[in-house]
Amino acid sequence: MEFEHVKPMDIEKRSMEIIGQELAEMGISLPADKAHIIKRVIHTSADFDYAQTLTFSEDALERATDALKQGASIITDTKMAWSGINKRALENLGGQAYNFISDEDVAAIAKEKGCTRAAASIDKAANLNGPLIFAVGNAPTALIRLHELITEGKLKPALIIGVPVGFVNVVQAKELIMETDVPYIVARGRKGGSNVAAAICNALLYNLDSSRGAKKP
């Protein structure tokens, strides 16, 4: 068995090269403005299906970029997604990452309303000031609650990253988000996860973070 000798600092770069080569072998050409996001999701998941299923609203990247430049807050539905976001890159742009899933008031609201904590945490996040980016990688109920607040005119997110994974209401919740006029990045179908949500956030951040040098693929 032979191993490829790669310096630790070059592993990510080499991984992206391999992803690009394999996509080319599959005959898949990624849109230039979205390639850095799709490749980072593939890098995180080792799943090339995302080259076909990751779906962007027409103005998603422009609106997300503007929001991040204005110091947007990123709200996640899980601690895992929150942990995976590069906080330094976000703070360099004046933003913060939040996760309210373990907050006592969120637990109390969820119990009172008979809903999930993920849904209750969306209500708490709706009170934050400034542009809001929601990164949902686990709970379709969070997407459903976002849709309700948007429909009621109570919330206008700068971007929704809708990539929950699973079988119950996952596909339906993603489709709901794609019916709104809110910018979105959605992984169609059942696949997704907190790691995918964080990867998309980081791809957006790294494209703006000059401290990382040239734009990441």
C-alpha cells in the first residue's frame, strides 16, 4: 500500500484538487461563483451528490455577502453546527454566532407550546438586531418555524441555509423554504447535517476573510 505524502498545511489544498479532478471525471462543471461552497461541502462530507443537490436562490450569495459585510449574526439549530463555524473569521467581519438550543427560556417556551427547542430557538433569534443568517443542519421544525414567521411578516432573514438531515418532514421543510422570497441555500432531499451547515457558513466567510489569503476553492 502506498500513501500520498502531503504536508499537513497542504492537506486541504490537495483535497480540493482531488475533488476538482473527480468532478471533472464525472463530467460535472460547477458554477464559478458557487464552486467554493459546493467543494467545501463535498470536502466536509466526502459526498459528491451535493454537486447536484445543493440549490441556491438567485441572489443568495450576493445577499449573504452583503449581510456578512454588515456584521450579520449566524444562528444555528445545533451546538455542533455552532462549534464548526470559524468564529474568528466571523468576528473579523463584525459578526457573532449564536445557538440557543440549551437556554432555559427556550426550554420553557418549547414545553409551554409543545414544540421542539429548535423551533422555540428561532423565536428567540428573531429578536436579534441586524442581518440574520440561519444555518439549519438538523431540525426541520426550525425551517418550518422560519417559514411561519416569514409568512406572517415577522422575520426577514438575510439568508437561510436549509440542510437538515433525516426522514421526517425534512424534504417538505426544505421545499417550504424554497417557496419563500428569502435568499436560501438548500440541500434538496434527505441529506445534510450540522457539519454541512457549518461548512457552508465557513465557505461564505473564507471568501471574504483576507487573513486567509487568496479565496479558497
